[in-house]
Amino acid sequence: MLGCGGRSGVRRWFTLVTGLVECLCFAGAVFGFASLVFVLKTDGYFSDLCVNATEVNGTQVVDCSGQDEQFSLVFTVAAFMNNFLTLPSGFLFDRFGTTVARLLGICLYSCGALFVAFSSSALSILLFPALTFIAVGGILMLMTNMQVGNLFGSHRSTIITLYNGAFDSSAVLFLIIKLLFESGVSLMVSFLILAVCGFIHVLRTFLLLPKDKIPYPLPDDYTYGLTCSKKESFSPEQTLPNNNIQEDKNTQEEMLYKDGSEGPQKERSFRACVLSRFFLWHLVWLSVMQLRHYLFIGTLNPMLQRLTLGEPSLVSQYTNAFAITQLCGVLCAPWNGLIMDRHKGKPRAPGESEREADMRASVLSLFLTALQCVLFSVCASLPVLSLQYLTFVLQVLNRSFLYGGNAAFISVAFPPCHFGKLYGLVMALSAVVSLLQYPCFALVKGFLGGDPLYVNIALTLLSLLAFIHPLYVFLHCRRLACQRAKTMDTSPCPPSAPLK
């Protein structure tokens, strides 16, 4: 039984629940930027970029497109650094373990909150490092919490997606700050409270998480936490019973060679994982959909300004509606995990490894995520104000599936020892693609005269590339099933070219 002195079950569940609260209340706050923009505009941030335009019907029109562009740039930089710095964060996590990674993340998050607290309209430039620190600190919180899924065995993918859903839902934090601001609570007070909460995160780091990492599969006598730290350093080979060692090697180390063949490998290198086509198509799958989401979030405020003809009450109403729907991410994400874990507990086909079963189960998840993104993009492209409620629902559903599915797929498709590095690398590379959101925004504001229709159509077509990934995984799993059938002489299988 996990843990110390009969308290293992309580410790395990308390770790899960407190980690969920941490991700839900803090980790992904930066993606509620649209709510924060409303407050920042009210406080006059970047207001010097607003200029008087020509008179319309005797009324002086103020052109704040420069202010909108600057806010878009703040979010672009924060979103880019959130993903790009996940790479060194992943190496840090794999090399030094949970405690070091979390302490760095907590420090960055608290510093970012302090920067916002002591910023002002005259110091608007502080938003760049502030939002970046909050974003990077948040992703470190998420990364170190996702390993909690290893404590729950057959529900591992469900737990991972649940944490990612909580990460998405934490965008509601900035809505709460917006509502508090409208009630008279200053921006400084709200962000000072966020900074002080860092002490709670530090306590949880030492009391409820291991110094190193939680292994998978989990050894029977594995313990962790402050009172159990003597026994927390295990590797699967050291802790599994002898008769299970070979099976564990098959499930942990068995994956594609570069030419697509599958078989047990003594150790699959990080380089081999990166050069596999699984990683390539997964990167494409993540990048095209993430770009669509980032551009939508970064341009939500000016889009609502355009569709509401600048009516402040309507802009606030739809901004609140968007932020509230983000809270539903924690409810949507576990559906994806359940899809991926649905084969657990069922007898596998003769000769089928657990990893292969996980891969087969991921096909539906990958396909549904791509389909959701196309539907979301189509709705976001239509200039109908009331339709945006549906757009908000599809956006949070797809975003929950996207990031939860991303982490879960990496955890089942590649060796656990490379999870942090591969997760960081795929997020970093996708961040480079996400930089396209800023030139897209500039194109809409400039050449297209504020009408994003053509850019939205192009991004919708680009999103279709995401369907390649589930198709590739499906063909790979079908080929393996055929190979097993041939080996066992149970049925003929048509020849097929090896996947690469």
C-alpha cells in the first residue's frame, strides 16, 4: 500500500485535491487575459497610444488601435514564453526533480504578481515581464502536478487531463480580479494577495510532493512527502518484482524505431523520440490548433469592440461570459482522459502491450480534438455577436481536450524518463508557430482594415492539418495488429509499407 503508517490513501487523495486547487486557482491565469485587458484599459495602461481621429457626426472619435496592438503584443510574448520556456523547464524537472522545479516556478509567479501590483499606466511596460513570469511559473506548477496521475494507475490519463482542464479553467482568476476591481478592490491589492499565496505553494511542495519525481509504473512500497522522504527514490527496474521486470520493459521502452518498426529496445534515446514521425505529427497537431486559440484570445477584446460597436456594457457582458465558460475546462478535460483510459481494466488482445493499447485508445481523442477545433474556428469566423456564446463553449471544450490530450499522448507514446523534456520541446516548438498570431493581428488591423474574415478562413483551413496525426496513429496501430495476427497465424493480413 502506498504511503506511511496506513495514511497513504489520505495522503494520495489530499495530494490530488490540493494539486487540482492549485492548478484551478493559479496556474493558467494568463489565459484569462481578455478580462485583465478590460481592467487595464480602465486604468489607462498604454492609453498614450490612443490618438484622436477625424470627427464623425460632430463627435470626436478616438483611435485606440495602437493600444489594442500593444495589449496583443503583451499576450503574444507571454504565451510564447509560456510555451518556449517549457523546454528548459522540462529539462530542469527531469534533471533536478520536483522540489527545484516548483521553487523556481513559485518564485517566478510571485515576482510576476508583484510586477503587476506595482505597475501603473506610466509603467505599462512592466506588463511584459509580469505576464511572462506568471505564465512560466504557472506552467511549472502544471508540469510538476501532472505526475500525480502516476499515483492512480489505471486512471492516469484521466488525472493528467483533469489537471490540464484545471489549468485552462484558472483563466477565470482574472475575471474574479475584474469583478473585484468593479467592486472597488484595486489591482494592486489583488495581485499582492496572489504573491503572498506563494507561501502556500511552498508548504505544499515540501509536505505533499516528492523531492524527485513520482515513478511509473508505481512500486508497491513507494512513499513520498516530508515524513516519507527516505523511500521516495525508486526506478521501475529496482522496485518491480522480478517476474514483472520484462513486462514493464515492454510497456515502458517498447515504441517505434525511426523506420516505424516496433520492438523492445534497451533504451530509446531522447534523440530517437524527437526524430520519430509520431513526434513530428503530434507537433503539427498541437501547433495549428494552439495558433488558432492564441489568436482568438489575444484579439477577443477588439473583436468584441467591433461586433458591439464599442458599447462598453456589451463588451463587459461578453468578456464575463467568455471568462465564465473558461471555468468549465476542469469539467470538460476529464472526458478526454476517460476516452483514453477506456481500455483499462479490459483484457488486451493476445500479444498486445499496455502501451499499444494506450496508443490505440488515443486515436479517438486526437480525432475529436481536431474536429472540435474546426467547428470552433468556423463559429469564431462568423461576425454574429450572439453566436459568440457558442464559440466560447467550443473554445473551452477544444482547449481542454487539446492540452490534456497533448500531455496524455506524450506520456503514453514515449518513455517516462523523457516526459519533461519531450513535453517541454513540443511546447517550445509550438510556441514558435504561435508567434504568427502577432503578424496576423497586424495584418487584420492594417491591410484588411479591421476585418479578420480572410485570416479566420486561412486559420480554419490550416486547422485541417491536425487530422493527419490521428490518421497516422490509427494506421500504426492497425499495422501492429496485423503483425500480431501474422505472428500468431490467426488471420491473413494485407502487406503494408512501414510507417516512418
